[in-house]
Amino acid sequence: MRILAIGPRIYLGDIYLALQREGHEVRVFAEDPPAERSFGGMIHGVADWRAELDWVGRDGIVFFERVGHGETQDALRAQGFRVVGGSTFGDRLEQQRAFGQEVLRDAGIAVAGSMSFSGPGAALEWLARHPGRYVLKHDTAGRNTFVGEHPEGADVAFMLRRAGAGRVLLMQRIEGVEVGIGAYFDGTGFLHPPCIDFEHKRFFPGEMGEMTGEMGTLASFQDAERLFEATLGRIAPLLAGAGHVGYVNLNLIVNEQGTWPLEFTCRFGNPGFAVLAALQPDGWGDLLGRMAGLVPRGDGRFRAGPGWSVAIVLTTPPFPATLDGCAPGDDPPVFFLEQPRGDELGHYHLVDVRTEAGQLLARRRSGHAMIVTGTGATVQDAQQAAAAAACNVVIPELRWRADIGERFLNGERDRLRALGWLPG
């Protein structure tokens, strides 16, 4: 197939490398100037994606990395192009927090109490009158969620005072098991099986430190159907009506009182794409083709591997912050104790990297170097495999969490079983 990928930067470059290894032709447009582009020398970049539409044609795939381009995707579909990524409706679900909660409520799903505000100032005034523990979420992309701990909301108030302009949402803090349910949508329905995932967003082991994009994930395509049907599966008719094509994930808190949706992700997440890739034996070309209608839908199922996958994010300073203006000489080199080859390459997922004179380098600007994955019949087997892959990587000042999946083993699995969401 021919795949034309579009994004603000080459955020999912590892998918494009995998597609190239599968034999597909890939061209990528990124808004980054060439000197700052990830995957330099590794992927075919183009200067104008619209000029490549004749190349990709109606039998290829136009792939959008991020939210915010739904109207463009809908317009391209109306012109007969096969587009994977999202839709205008998907953009609203993810970016307009209050709208997402309204959609869930209308679908008959209980939602936590929340209040939406035009800006931080209005939220601060409301918080002063309604003290308590809240979760602060932003409509603006790129701003991390903040989970409040102070019983009267003093920590949330501090974060609101330093927040930039833009809509915010304060959501009631609910205790329970945080779990995600995700699935691929092909414009008419969800492909099966769905996946279940457990994200680890705190920087340090033991769920300490600041919220990051993510430090690792535990995931499986097994035993997700019941939770999927009770939550994410209910919005399938709305996604079909919008012509949405892409990956959709719903993050939840599950406790003895029910399931409480937190937020939608209507794009291919990072490291979400990597943790699932390890369980998708037919590769990204097969899945993108199924979503785009190039592979017959059949019974709406794709082949998913058994067991569990663990993804570990490998970082260097300044992650989770970013540092502008870094000189190329500051980019640390990436080495492998044993060079991965063949199928092993599928467990090393590059993120913000480049090559120079044959040497792989991690971009100092983000410190977001790589994701490694491991799979196994049990969570423990997957943990061990992922840790072995991480230990095979050498980068100056390398850091990673060695406890991905421990929460699940130390109580979350038993609680979900007791509530009937996982088999005993």
C-alpha cells in the first residue's frame, strides 16, 4: 500500500518504520522544519502533503497522527480518499471535555460530577466556593491533567493560577481502579477484539512525582469485552454517524459504585501504539487496511495475540519537560548491547530520534527516546521481557520505571475480578 502520513511532527515515526519493513511505501509530512525533524534520514519526508494526494490516490491511505484536523479528514473522505485518524466528532470528544461527558451521559453511562469553565479565573472563583479534591483537565492539547490531593483543593488552585488561557474542567476526584478500554473503528463499527490497558503516568515508581504523558502501560486484548460493551461500545452509532475512522480509547475509574469515564483519546496514543503493536501479529498495514476498507471487513475481527504486553518509556533529561534551542551536539547517542534484528525490532519503538553518520541519537529537546515492549502469557512474563529489552539499551542519563504492571498485580486485578469485570 501507499501511506501518506500527516502530523505536527513525526510523532508516530516508529509505525512508519514498521510499515516500511512490511513493504509498504510511506511518505510523511511534518510541520517541523527539516533541521528539527525526528527520524531524519530514516523516513521519506515531503514538503506539502496536498501535493502528494495524487501519489497516494484513492487506493492508498491518508493517515493523520493527531486530533485537531477532523474537518480536513471529513472533507478528504467526501472526496473519496481513504483516511485513518479521526473526525470532527472525534476532535470534539477529546478536546472539548464537557462535550465528551455530555455524550457519555446521553449514552446512558454514569459520569462523575464536573464543571466546565471558560478559563482558569472562573474556575478559581468556583473552587473558592466549593472546596474539595478535584482533577484539573484542559481543553488545550499538550497540557497535562493535574490530579489534586489537598482536601480543600489548594493544590488545584495553585495550578489554576499558573495555567494559561483556555477552557478548563474540574472533575470530582473518584477513587478506584483506573483502566482504559480501546478499539479500532472502521467508519461503521468497532473492530474486535477491544483492548484493556493500565497506564502509568507518574514520573517515579510507586505513582510518585509529576504527571507525564506516560511512563509505561500494561495492556491485553483478552477479557476486555464486558467492560467495552458497558462503556465505549455504546457510542459506536455516534462514531458511525460521524464517519469516524481510527483508534478510540476511553479512560475510566472503576469502583464498587460503577464505571466512571474520565476522558476520550481519539487518536493513536504514545506509548499506546507500541504496547498494542506487540500483540498485533499481522502488523500495522493489515490494521490500517482494515480500518480504511482495503481489507474485507468479514466478521469485523482481526488477529490479536494472547496474553499481556508491557511497554516501558525510556527517557533522558529534560523529560517530562522540554528544552528549546538545544544544539545538535547535545543529543545523546543511543546504543544497544545486542543489536536487535528481525522480529526483535518489533519490541524497540523509537520516538524522538535522528541519525547522524550512522549513529542513532535521542533528541535532547524532549528526552523522549524510546519505548520498549515485552509480551508473555502472564503479566510477570511480559514484565520480565520488557525489562530485558530496556536493559539492552544504553543512553547517557537513561531513566525508566521498573514497576509497570505492579499496581495490577498488587490489587487492581483482584478488585476488578471481585466486581465482575475480569474473569476469576
